[in-house]
Amino acid sequence: MFGKIFRYYEGRIYIKALGSSLSEFMNQALKEGIVFYNGRRLKDSFVAEINTKDFRPLRRIAKENKVKLKIRAKYGFPFVALRWQRRKGLIIGLFLIFAALAILSQFVLSVSVEGNERIDSGRIITEAQKAGLNRWVLKSGLHLDQMSKQLQESIPDLAWVTMEERGTNIRIRVVEKKLPQKVEFTGDLIAGKTGFVDNVIVIQGIPVVKEGQTVKKGQVLIKASGGMTEYSFDMAAKGFVRGRVWYSSEKKVPLTEDITEKTGKVAHGWGIKIKDRVIMITNQKSPYSESFQETKSYALPAWRNWRFPVEIIKVQYEETQKVHVERTVSAAKELAETLAREELKGKIPPEAKVLQDKVRVLSSEKGVEFIRVEIETFEELAVYKQ
């Protein structure tokens, strides 16, 4: 923690050195006491971080060794102070904005509800207000656990309630009590998927298929006959049609390929957005030559039709690098099989009984392995038409 603060106070410069005498350049720099942080030698260059105070002597060393020195990014307080030195009026304005944000952040400005389907959000918010949750009240005076319990007791259809503080928003998360569902089965039983029929049991209705027959998805298996029972007029076909279903998935994996992966290094940049203008305070650009960038904004919630015109911007830079991957034939086959099985996992119902599981090696192209996974199951084919 203190190390990051100290680095920010001193400042860092991300440099890239290019030239034919990089070894001499680096050796001379190390002899003169210059420290390279996170240094990495590339094919035709050298990238690293250095302290701000070491940049001038390093530039001299680069000239002496005919090495071209480029600045990739600047980080730290010295550069922020230099950038803002000519913007005193804006600094005062930002200070007032941050002061306003700090004061407003102590109050509840909005209330939201999540998890409700049958119960209206307005009703939940009204009951929460009776428990003491209102806009423009100090968050420090709220007892959210006690209020959650009171809200749950006031609405019998709620099985669980919790209130969470999310900045100036109080989020009410609820779970409704499940009501017993009345299941109605009407109409014909049809094939939910293509398969081979092994077993037909008819409880009610007219069988349309026989054992040993192949059926296609959507084909009628047991037709509803309709008729009077002791209690009601029943129009539903009832029974079981079980059989075999075949699933397959083909995947190919190259023996060599170039992929982009994350290195695990992350840097952040913070800024302020005023209407359409963004002013970055730290890390205006990514400190990495290749990176994945994600931007998040934090703003106070709108009040009626008015929204506070200032947002806090956070930019996350995740360093990426291109990696050349070489696989053996067995490793490529294993990866292709894993990918195929992952695809089939979402297709085969958990209650299905696996009868056969085969892995076939298909005719391979040069440098590419093809795998097909074939699975035969025994499962229920009949479903009611939706």
C-alpha cells in the first residue's frame, strides 16, 4: 500500500528503447545506478519503467549509445501537478464538485427493488418508507437489518428481504414465496427430439407409433382421444415413450496458433467527465504496448428529471500479449474432445442414461486435429406440445 503511494508521489515513466546497441545501453545505465522496473526484452526493443528523476541521465546514455528512446506513458503526481498547474480555476471547480459529492453521498438519493415478480415495486417501496427508508435521510441513521425484518413482516408474500447500501442508492433485494403451480396437461404427446422408440406405454389416448420405429422431432406419438371421466372431460394424452437418442459434436484444434492472453498486470486511470468532456487525472493512456481497456463511470442517481452533470471515470488497463502456442497431436486431440463434450453437456438432459460414448478421430488436415464425440442415450421422448 505504502509502496504504491510512494511510487505515485515520485512518478514513473514507461519507456521503450530501440537500437542495435541495447546491451551496451542497459549495462551503462545499470552502472550509473538507474533502476529498471518490470523490464522486458522484446525482439527489437526493450521496455521498462523508470523513476522520473532517472529520465534525463537515461536520455544522455541513449544518445551516447545511439539508442532511440520513446516515452510510452507517464504516471504519478509530478505529471498530474504539471498538467493542472495552469488550470487553477478548474481545480477550484473540481474541489467544489468533490465537496458536493462528498456531502450528497451521505444521504439516500434513490431506492431500488430487485427479485420481485408478482409483488409490485411501488408497494415494496411504500412499505419500506413506513419502516423509515426515505429519500434524503442520512445513511448513518438507518438500521437496515431491522428495517428488512419489518418489511418482510409487513408483506406476507415475501420469504426473504435484505437491504444493501450501494453508494447513494439503497437496494432492496427480495425473494417471493413460491405458490403451488397448477400443472395442466392437454393435447397430444409429441416427440421432443429425433430418436428410436424402444418402449411405448399408453395410459390414455391413441398410440400413433410402435416400438422399433424412428421418430422425428415434433411427430405425434400418443394422440389425445378426448372423453368423459368420472370427474371431468379429459382431453390429454397420457403415457410414456422411451427410446434412444444420438448426440454428436465435432471440434478441430490446430497444432500451432497465435493467441492473445492476459498477463495479469493491471493499471488504472481516473478522471472526471463533465457533460461530454472527459478529463483524465491519472494514466491518460495505457502504460502497456498491448492491453484490454474497460471503462466504468460512477454518477449520482437522477432525481426526478435532473441528473448531476459530473461523473467519475475509472479506466482499467489489463496488459495482454501475443503467445505462440505449439501443441502435440495428443494434446490437440484432448483439447478438441474437451470442447466437444462441453458443447454436448448443455444438450443432454441430466436424467438421460448414457448407453454408448465414442470418440472418433476424423480425417485430419495438415496441422489440424478433428475430433467427433458421439453419445447414445436412453431417455423419455414424449413431451406435450407447447
